[in-house]
Amino acid sequence: MRKLLLSIALFLIVWCSLGQQTVLPFKTFGGEQPDLFTHMVEMDNAEIWAIGASGSNLQGNSDVWLQRTNEALDCIESKTFGSSGVDRAECIVKDDLGNAYIIGYTNGYGAQEYDALVIKVNSEGDEVWVKTIGANDWDFATCGAWINGKLVVGGYSYLNAASSSVWTFELDEDGTVLSESLMGAIGDAWMNDIMTTEDGNLLYMYTQRTAADFSEVLIKKVDNVGNELWTYLQNDDTHSMQGLGISEIDGVYYFTGKRDLNDLTSTFVLRLSGEGDFVEELIYEQTNDFYVMKVLPINDSRIFVMNTFTFGAGGCDGGYLVFSQYFGFLNSVTFGGTSNDFLHDAMVTSSGKVISCGEYNSYSDQLPQGMLVILPEVNAEGYSYQTVNDQSCFIVGVQEMVSTALIDFLGNWHIYDLSGRKLAQYYGSEKQVKEELNQWPPGLYLMQAENGGAIKYLIGH
């Protein structure tokens, strides 16, 4: 039960380009426009699937990008999915049958402003179905988890133009909406991460703005039908805090995030027991911006996946801090060029490799490429890196989605005539309510959703 403040001195970190012992496996992928990876998963056949956004294979402003590689980061296939608007992937989740669900957002495919986007693909990465979920506002999906035959998706929704609320919904394997809910503070709030726990429950982590104009992190554990088991509030009266990632190691939960004060970003690593009891909080501060994205286990060590603007970086560099399981410092490695290079996700594969994904901005034209990096072993000091741009199967052209279905707002609808007189109230989707209204006398009616959006609907014979 302790809270530690560690100022990591420069001598603790070895700038990886100084050593020449072994080349760090480091590859970039993409075309001639901005491309980046945001999340990754290991499939059942040991393939590594990284997803993100591509500007090189344009159907619109940007396209959803799926990159398949093996554990050595050799390219198997690269493909994009796109509409005439902005399409971006933020998360990929696999199910129990070898399929995967790509989660993000779009303002194409008939979206109302911005809508959440979910693409189901099979084990070969081929599209099975595409769904957009949202109402008459901005709706973004950022994370997800698979539990008991359903996909749970988290994000945030703007119920009015001034603020956002945490938003979750559930889909079955066919893409049917099972439930939809809002949580968090009335002001700005957004989901950071969702994880299925080893005991078959769900962990949510989201950030919400406080009345004092700071932000705090709320952690919630629920069972597989949504009943709350416990909550934990991570806040600080002097710092704004923002959640980033969740990990579970031997039944203990690790939560990482940022601490912001006076334009300087530091980081926290919080440990909670399976019952939600506080175990330990580690706070890391440097002379410049620094934050930990995720905590990973390997052997008896803990690897902190980080982004840092110090340690001789020419901008932001990604890297790893390696600690003992009791957080005694062991070694480190950072990598990046003269511009800002970021890691966005990392994982330990079934064979024990640590692989990270992100964006590499340090080409001469400073356009980002999708970046994949392997930490060869725990003893990382002395490693150098050599950038290899793998364009072996990055397709040139457009793969346009051939099917899409709009899932509209699910909730309470209030029906008015044009004089403003309330006539009825229904609960359901927009499609269901319109089917009900088609039994009404001909005329023009106003359908108003509980979030404030309104639709004029003409009934005629």
C-alpha cells in the first residue's frame, strides 16, 4: 500500500542509438500519404493484425486500414475500407470463432454528422458486414471487448454541442444492437479503454471533467450482464488526469494515464486488486512531457510502453522501460527520429514477444507511416534500430465497402404535431418508431429523440 513519486533521471535511460549490439526489429508501412496504426491484436493463427487510418488509399479523406503480418513483422496483406468521407479505426477485437471487429468512426456511409463504425471481418480479413451506429450528433467509438458472444463498444457521444458523455453499446455477432447506454458526468466525459477480465467480467476506464475544470479518471468493474461490482475514482486536486490503458497481470489490474500541470505531462501507473482495492500508485515525472501507454508482463518483469519528449529525443520518441515485478528499474530503450514518433498500443504475443504499433513521422517529408516494433528480449540496453519501410503488399487503389447498414438511435422518441402538441411516446430505434407511425393518419409529424435531435416525418397514402 504505497504511493511513489519517481523523478527518472537521464542516466537511467540509455539512448538506443548509442549501442550497436543488435538491431531492434523496426518496420514502417504505408504509401505516400499519412498512414498510422492505432491498435493491434494477435489472431488465433499467430498473425499480428494492426489497424488504423490510411490517407494513401483514398476513397475519401481517410480510410480504415488493416495490416496483417507474421510475428517477424513480414507483411502478409494490407487492405483499406473506405467511404467518401473520413473513416478511421481505433480498436480491433477478436471473437471466439476467428473473426475480428474493427471499431472506429466515420462521417460517410449515411452517417448523421459522425457515427461509430464497426466492421466485421473473417479470419482472412475480408468484410462480413459494416454497421454505423449513432444519432443526430457526433458519436465516436474508441475501444471494445468481446464477452459471452457479444461485442461491447465504448466511446463518447455529444448530446449537445458543448460537451460529450461516455457512450457504450452492445452488438451480437450479426451486428444487431442489443443495448445502448450513457454514463459519466454531465459535462465532458469520454471512454478510454474496455477490457474483459480473467474472471469473465468487464473493466471500464473513462475520463470526466470536474466542476473545478480538472479531469479525473473513473474505473468501473461490471459483470457480464452489466451489474456494477465496484468503482474506483482516481483524482488529484492539483492535476488534471486522463486514462490511457488497462492491463491485467496475475489477477491485479494496472491502469495508466497522464497527469497534466502547467503544460507539462507526467504519468501515473495505478494498481488495484481484483476487488477494486488500492495496491499501489507510481507517479513518474521528467523535465519534459512523458507518459506510459500500457503495462505488459514478460517473465518476472514489467514493461512500461511509453512516449517521451526527453532523453535526447528530436521530438517525441516511443520506447520501453523495463522493471522488476516490484518496480526496480532494470533497463530501457527508446527509438525515433527527428520528428514526433508515437506508440499507440502494445501487446505480448502467445510466444512471449513484445510488439508495439504507432506512427513514425521522421521521414524527410514528415508524413507519418504505420510503425511496428519488436522488443527482442528483456535486456534491451545497447540496442540500435534501423528503419525498414515495407511496401511489399501495401495496395494502391481503393477497396470500397459494398454493404452498409445504418443503425439509428435507440431510445425514447416523443411524437408531436406541427403545432407542438405532444401525441405519443415510443421506445425503440428510428426505424421501429417509423413503422409504428405508418399506421397513423396521413400528415407531417415531428419525431424528437431524448438527446434533442428532431426529424420531420411525412406519412402519406
